[in-house]
Amino acid sequence: MVHESGDVWDVDLPEMKIDKNQIKEQAKKYRMGNVPLGLGRVMNRDEFEDYEMEVLSRRLP
Amino acid sequence: MDDLSDREEARLKELTELYAKYKHIMLYADALRGEHFAPPTNEMKDAFDHLMRIYSVKFGLRPDQNENYVFTNIDAAYRHIYRATFEWLDYIRIVQMDYITEKLEDISSETLSAVFPDYYKDIRPEISRIVAEIPAYKSDKDIGSPDITIVTRYFESVKQLRSHLNRIERNIPALIKYEEITKKLEGISSEALVKVFPEYYKEILPDISRIVAEITSYKVDEDVDSPDIQIELQYSESIKQLESHSNRINSMIPALIKYEGERKNEKRHDYTIYAIIAVIAALVGAAASVVISAAIT
């Protein structure tokens, strides 16, 4: 998409959005990409924050 | 291509040094769980975009930018790589903590104290210190002037965690074997061990103590990528010996349980006799008191 001024150089790129189901479907469809990605093994920020809370709530023995 | 100014060149050099650290951290982190962690990739995509803006000016595609444009974009790229590095460092810290708690969750504190005394002495306090220290670094990551020394400090902490993790990992087989042995003998009295399995106190227990002392005396190689082969062989030999004792104890468990069962039955029998004697004594006492009171009246 071209910016209104016609100059896209200083337009910030959109944030990457990750849809695990789409990744898995596309991996099946196109047989491309690496195995972890194809299996949908991707962690986004929200998932990481949940994981972080869970790990830090555990006590070391 | 136009030359870089001194200021631009200095910042670009810092960016390159930071990227070297980023790459090292990223390659290590990426292999930890076999999954892709998206947030740093997002930052790197933005860093790349800022670098391309610089090239667009330096190659004359957009010659009329102000004099700060190139420096501002080098600085912006630096900040994105800085944030990407912190994303990975946070990720590593949490994955390592997860790994440590998961590995040790079934190991009792008694076993840890006996086989791996350094865990409570040095490692556990150090892990707690590092984990408490890291969020302080994390809160610094958004400050106005990103500082590579903070990344270096954080990186060193994560490397320390990695070294502790390696020591824990190395001790896991010994911890599991020792835990197995102690669990097998839970509920078995020393009397049963002396009677049914006299070798336990004579040979096996002293030998287990010797092996554990040997394991704890092995110097741990801090260089996780090139461990000392001689020590590794000794360690593996110790584990085999523990395993052999564990198997021997295992073979004696049915006999020990049988003995314990018989002992309990005998005790139950004894209690029945004591109860009958007590009842008879009470009856005799009652009869005697009746006779005595009749004699008095």
C-alpha cells in the first residue's frame, strides 16, 4: 500500500500478526517453511506473558 | 555512496557490536524449545526498515533529507535491536527457569542435599538472585539512552543461569538414582534390613555414600561446550554403580516387604495375647474384690 504522500520510506511497517491456525494450514497446503513453524510452534507476546507468569509462580525446590 | 559522518560511524559501530551480541543470544535461545519466539523478529524487521532508510539517502535515492536523518535512523535501528535483544534475554531466562523447576520437581530436598549439596549452597541462591535482578534490567530497557553495558550485564547473568542449568542437568541421573533407592526403602525398618538384607548396611550403604561423595567431589567444568572427558567417564561409572545397587535393592524388596508383613502380624498376635491377659487380670481382680468384700461382711 502506498502512503498518501506517495513516499513510503518513512512509514513504519505494520506489526507482524501471527495466526497459528493459518500457519498450520498454509504449511500443509504449500509444504514450505521449517518444521516448528509448520507445526504452529510460534509464541507471541501474550502467550509469552502467560508462560512467564506460570513459570515465575512455581517455587524452586 | 556518501561517506558516514564521525557521529554516524560511531553509532553504526555500536549497532554492529550490539548485533553481534544479539545474534549470539538469538542462536542459543532459538534452539532452547524448538519454537519461534515472534516479538524479537518484529523488532528486527523494524531495525532493517530503518537501515534501508539510511541506504535510500546514502545512495542518493532521497538526497534532500535533513542532516540528522541518517543518524536518527541508525539510532532507531539500534533501539530496535536493543529491544529485540532484551526480548530474547527475557525469553531465555523464563525457559531456563522452567527447565530447572521441571527437572527438579520430583527430587526431594533430602536427595538434593545428599547428592548435590552445591545446589542449596550456591546454585539456588544464585538463581533466585539472577531472576530477581533481571526484571530490574528489563525496566531499564525503555529508558531514553539504551546502553550496551546493561545488555552485557544481563547477558552475563543469563550465561550464569546456563552454567547452573548445565550443572543441574549433569547431576540429574545421580539424583534420580539416589531418589529411587531412598523411595524403594521407604517404610522398610532397619530391623528388616538387618535380618533379610544384611549386605545393605555392611556393603551397599557405605558404597552408596562413597559414590555420592565421589560425585559431589567432581569438579564441574564451567565450559559447557567442551566438558572434561575424563570427569565425564568417572561420572558415568559412578552412575552405573548406583544403578547396580538400585537393582540389587530392588531384587530384595519382595523379601523385605514379606518380612515387614510377618513382623506386623506377629505384633498383632502379641497385642491379642496382651489383651486377653489384661481381661483375665481384670476379671481375677474383680473376683478377688468380690471375695474380699464378702469375707469382710
